Amino acid sequence: MNRKENILIIGAGLCGSLLALRLAQRGYNVNVYEMRPDLRKTNISAGRSINLAFSNRGNKAMALVGLEDKVKSLCIPMHGRMIHDKQGNTFMSNYSGREQEYINSVSRGELNALLLTEAEKHDHVNIYFNKKCKSVNFENTTALFKDYETKTEFVEDADCIIATDGAGSALRKSYYLGKKFLFSFSQNYLAHGYKELSILPTTAGDYKTFKNALHIWPRGDFMLIALPNLDGSFTVTLFLSYNQGKYNFNNLTTPETVTNFFKEEFPDALKIMPNVVEDFFKNPTGALGTIKCSPWHFKGNTLLMGDAAHAIVPFYGQGMNASFEDVVEFDAVLNKHEGNWENVFTEYEKNRKKDTDAIADLAIDNFYEMRDHVGQAIFQEKRKIEMALEKEYPEDYASKYSLVTFNEHIGYQEAMLKGRAQDKAILNLLSNNLISSNDDIKIILDKVSSETETILKENKIAGL
Amino acid sequence: MNRKENILIIGAGLCGSLLALRLAQRGYNVNVYEMRPDLRKTNISAGRSINLAFSNRGNKAMALVGLEDKVKSLCIPMHGRMIHDKQGNTFMSNYSGREQEYINSVSRGELNALLLTEAEKHDHVNIYFNKKCKSVNFENTTALFKDYETKTEFVEDADCIIATDGAGSALRKSYYLGKKFLFSFSQNYLAHGYKELSILPTTAGDYKTFKNALHIWPRGDFMLIALPNLDGSFTVTLFLSYNQGKYNFNNLTTPETVTNFFKEEFPDALKIMPNVVEDFFKNPTGALGTIKCSPWHFKGNTLLMGDAAHAIVPFYGQGMNASFEDVVEFDAVLNKHEGNWENVFTEYEKNRKKDTDAIADLAIDNFYEMRDHVGQAIFQEKRKIEMALEKEYPEDYASKYSLVTFNEHIGYQEAMLKGRAQDKAILNLLSNNLISSNDDIKIILDKVSSETETILKENKIAGL
């Protein structure tokens, strides 16, 4: 195998910069082209530092490239959801009955900067900014770029091209428009959009609300969430329908209506967000979409990775983690088939797609769960039972959330199938009055395990 | 309301010509543009007359426009599947335990010609052929056409535009490329393609195999089917993987391999298909895709109907029936909201999309059922029980197939939810040895009904 092969990576976001680093560590020549300016040289003002949930699957990738400790220093642990009701009461709902299981808030910009800097430490890595990919000739393994600085276009050649250029991927578009093969593709939008807002630090630089939680103001058809930043601020996101309900993105058009909306629905948040109106009208309204496609690769020439292959909605906090795990899975397939890109790409997609399809579906499920289920008594009873099971039997029980978030040794698909069956088992047992949260916890564990097995068996027979 | 409104219909296929007829009956001025030549003036040779399955939902539409009797004369009843095994043994599996429930083979061309002729009987209907729609300006309610005869392009204006231009719809493409609103869209291909072949009549003009059945040669990973035509021929379709298995479309490249394939797998069919090699290389290999999208309409300007909105795979025999039922549903909404196209289009999509999504999923399910399940003992036992239930309790039991195909008073979604729960109930009861086909049929009915209710209740609680 020739370790001097030239890899062209389109996009230097989280997935692309991690992939560049890993391929450089493996000895490849890597050229990365990014449409945006170098984020390490642009000034990100306080309160605008967007953050993401970072958890075990993402950490597995950081361990692979030797950055576990450096990333840890960027992380703020969040041990659970802090729920805010309409009266401003709060209560904490931990993510797991096991203490060591928590997620982290991390700055997208800081993490991306670290990965870029680590990748560039390798001589055979070059990262070019302000170069937008317009299309990819996947039959010839070349890509057409526009240089935003010189306003000229140029073509780059490579031994293989990997597109990590996000939900609007140029390579995916070339697959679709090229009509050279049957390309299955879907883009599905929710009827809700999102808007980023902020809770600024106190003048002393302190957090205005509890630091180590993911704050959530669930309101049925819409919700507000907040994740902490290292500088004392929180990044806040409003999820709201475009056109349904009393308040929606289409009718929140004046400072008065925005203020009234927050006064009515999020009075405690409004108190610590005096800047809400300014934020609301300064920031764009974003769409929430899921993208799936297949095949990801064309022969051994080109491959889609990260959001370019599988963009998901943010309701499971797994978008970045899934993209990082892509690189771990890709690396494992490289160990097996290095030297034959077509075999690498084929096996990578075969192994990986079932899992990224699963996390896409789980993320949609969670949107409806958060909206419709959180308030129902039977779901609250179920959650209570699951927390008790995880606490008393940490080795024997993991909820769907734990399987997805903290059990990085199993794939998303396995986590989904087992997690869904468990959920159904507990709900069946509760609705038939066969268990209650006052029962002996060992008896509950046995009944849930047995009912879960039955459901999995019956699903298998029915071909589900 | 102004009954002189001008409706532009793109596509004069089965859905478009039926829609034109119905809107003419309601008093609208209708202009239809079709890319192909007038099929009533082209010569369709024997054996090339493609046929389709016509059943209750399609018939509902024919009744609406007063063509039930005329269509009946084009129909060949098929009472069940005639299964052909590898040894050439055949056995008949009826579609229903109720005698009056059967499906029909009908010629696509004859049916389309009838609808065109009936539509053109109305003075205020004009149908233009050889005019291909290239794009639709949905904001201005205009469409751009290319005239294949004069080679010129022209723009047509209308009060509203309805696109019934099939899976490759120009309007749908304009929605997607226009990026004027969030357009959810999916195209998903199966790894199998299809090829049309034929069984010609005897020299005396008779059928070479049993006329009143849908013939099927199931072979696990691939299959052959045949539907009768009025002229004594059968249209045969081979469903086969593009690249998997010993024989596939990619490696069937010589007359010898095609002949060997048929000799090994379909010896009884080969005997009555001396023309198989000629057909095989003359006819293209078609792809099997599912298309879903949303929204179907832009304001009150434009609307997608039929395959343009929801193309499905052919494994439930419901493609044409679903498109015809679209017109029935649209007509019902017109009765309610006539005069306000935006309300008509909005309510039509709201009512209809859940059902076309359901039949798309059912058709995919059936592909896997036919491939993977038909040969399993538990599925055969289930089918036996269902036939007995339908025969003994025709008022109390209808299988999923019957609910979808013969129960046109309920929607596809309801049929799917109930049908799937019933399937799972019978399989659960069988696998737990709680019923057997030797039991008293009344006891089976009660157990199946009760288990089905439990499954539906549990699914509801789980939010499925």
C-alpha cells in the first residue's frame, strides 16, 4: 500500500478536521478545502459561541486521535436536564442513575479550532480556507472550487475525495444531479424551526443560572433550551412552529409580541435575558431537517461522511457525536481494507448506514417525546422506574437514552431496537397494572427484562 | 364561484385524464398538456400492451365519473395468485375468502384511451399532445412547455395548475430546485429492477396458461409475475437484483445466460415463452422507486397529484388505484371548499397524504413479504387461518390484503394499522402455540380479535 496517497477533504468543520487529523496520523497526504474563513482568526463575540452536546461516542474519537484530555478542558459537564415550568419552578432530571454518566457542553468553535491546529501540526496536511466546492466530478475524482478571495475557479485532483461538507454537501448534490446511478435520497423538514438566543454572564462573569445542566423549558408544542459556555454565558435555543399555535415564527414580528411571548411562557428565562429581543431579530430562523441517502460512495473515488451523508435534528444531542463516530468506524475499516478504497468505502457504508439511519429516527422520536410525552403521567412513572433500575442495577439495566448516549460499544441501531422494546415493555406493564413504581425493584427488573425479551422475539417473528 | 376557471393539467396519463374528465363534469375549462403522442393513434403491437391491477379503490373513481360499466368490459378478473414452483407445480391462493372479492387485469393503454375520449366529449376540455412541461413558475401559476413537433417553447397561464406528470414530475422538480419554501422530498430505490416480457397467445388466439389469475413464480430473491390481456397474451414482469445473486441484471448479458436462467428457475414459463430472449434484450430494465414529498401544493396556485406526488413500487397492485382514489378524494374536498383553491389544496393534502404514505410503505413491505416470508411455515399457517376466517366470518374478519384492496370505504392508513396489528396478533398466537389451524374457527376469531385489540392499544400508549 502506498502511504503517500493524496486525499482531498471537502469541508474543515468538526468531521472534516478530525478526519484530516486521523488520516495524517496514518501517513496520508491530506488537502482540506473549506468555504468559510479560518475560524481561529475571526473574532467570536461573547454569547455567540454556539455549543453542542459532547458525549461518549464523540469521546471515543477523541481518544483515537489522542485528544481526550485537551477536549476535556473545553467541556462543561451537564448531569441532567433542569426542567423549568411556567411558574419558574425547577427540578433536575438526571440523564442516568449512574453517577459517571453525563453529557458535556462544548463550544463548537473551540473544538473545531483544536482539531484544525492538531491536524496542521502534520507537514503533509494543508488546509485552505475561503474555497467553496461547487461540484464534484466523481467519475474523474476531481472537484471544482471557487476561491472567494481571488474570485476565480479551479479544479483539484486527488486519489480519493471525501466530502465532509455538511447538510448542503456539494458532492451529494453532484450525485443527485449526475443521474449516473440510482441515488436514493431524502430531505425531511419538521414543521418547527429554531432560533439561537443567549443568556449573558453577570457583570462579574458568573453564570446566571445553574451551570452543570441542560436547561429546558418544555411547553408542549414548543420549547426553549440552554447550554452553558465556559465564559459564563449560555447559548439558548428556541424551537417553535413556523405557523401553528398562538405564537409562531411567522407572527413573532415585533419586539412587543416577542416580549409578550416570553413573559407568558418563559418568565424566569426572560428575567435573565434582557437581550432577548435584540437576539431574536438579529439571528436567523433555522430549519430542522433530516437527510439520508445511499450510496454514500461512488466506486473507490468519492465518499460522503458526517452531516453530508446523514444530517439529523438536534433532539438527541448526537449530531456531532455521530459524525465523530463515523471517523472511528472508518478508521476501523481502513485497518482491514487499507489499499483498496472501493472495499473500504463499501464496507464502511454497509457497517455504518444502519446506525446513522437509527440515530436519525431516534432524534425525530425524541422531538415528539419531548413535545407530547414528557407531560403524561405514564411516561413520568416510566422514567421514575428507569432511574431506580439504573441506580440499583447499574450493570443490568440501561435506558434507551443511556444505550444511545453512554454505551458507545454498541451501535445506534442495536441501542434503538433494545431501547424501544424496553420502553414498550415498561409502558405495557404499567398500563396493564402489572408493575408500579412502589414494587420491589428486583421484581420490576425481572418483569421488564422478560417483557422486553418477548417483544424483541415477537418483532423478529413479524419481520420487524 | 366562477365555474369558468381555467385549469391546466400537466400529463394526460391515467390520473390526468381522469381528473380532466371529472373537472369538466364539474364545469371547469380544462387544458391538458401531454409530452407523449396520442396513444389512441399509435399502434400498440400484441404482447406489448402493459397491464395493471384494477380493484375497488379504482372502481370507486370510475363510478364517480359514470364509467363503471365501460371499464368492466376491459377487465379480466383474477381471483387469486397462481403460484408456480420450480418443478412446474401450480397451486391457487385466492385473494380473499369472500367470493366477490377479486382484482382485475386491465390494459393501461385501453383504459387511458377511454378516459381521454370521455374527457374530450366535453367542449371545454382540450388535450394537447407532444408538449413536454419543462418547468413551472408556481409563484406566477405559469408553465413552460417544449413543443416536440415545432421544436419551440411556449408559456401557458392558468387559474391553477395541477401536475399529474408522474414520477418524473416537472412541477415537483421546480418545487425542489426553487428553494422558495421548505420542501421535504424523498426518492428511494430498491436494489431490484424489473423487465417486461410476454407470453404470446396460441396461434388460435387462446391463453397459454390459466386466464383468471395473477401468475407468480416466487424464488426468494427474485420473482416472475404474469397478468392476462384481452388478446390472449400475458404481460410478464421479472423482478431481479441489479447485482446480487447468481443471476442478476448486470450479468444477464447474453442469450445463453438468459436462457439458462429461465431453464433453471422458470422451466414451465420458458416453455410458453419462446420469445423470452428477444423480449429480454429489446426491453429496458426499469428501476423500482418510491417517491414521497410535502407540501404537494404551493398556495392555491399549483398541486401535485398521482405518481407526481407519491410514486410507489408495484408489489401491492395499488399504484393506479391510489391515483384514481386521489381524484375521488379531491372531488370530495371540492364539494366542501370549491371557490378557494388554497383551502381545497390544503385540506386535500391533509386528508390524503397519510394514506398515500401508508400505501407506499405497504407496497415496500409486500416486496419483502413476497421475497422472505411466503416460504416460511408460520406465514403459510397464518394465511390458512386468515382464509378460513374470511370464509366463515365474512362480516367479522378481513385480512390486511382485503382491508387494503377490497375495503375502499376505509383509508390506506387505517387499513395498514389494523392489518399490521392483525398480522402480528396471528403470528404471536401461533408462535406461542396459543392457536393452531386445527382449532375451532370461532375460538380463533375471538383470540385474534382480542390480541389485535391489545396490540393496537399498546401501540397507542407507546405513541406509535
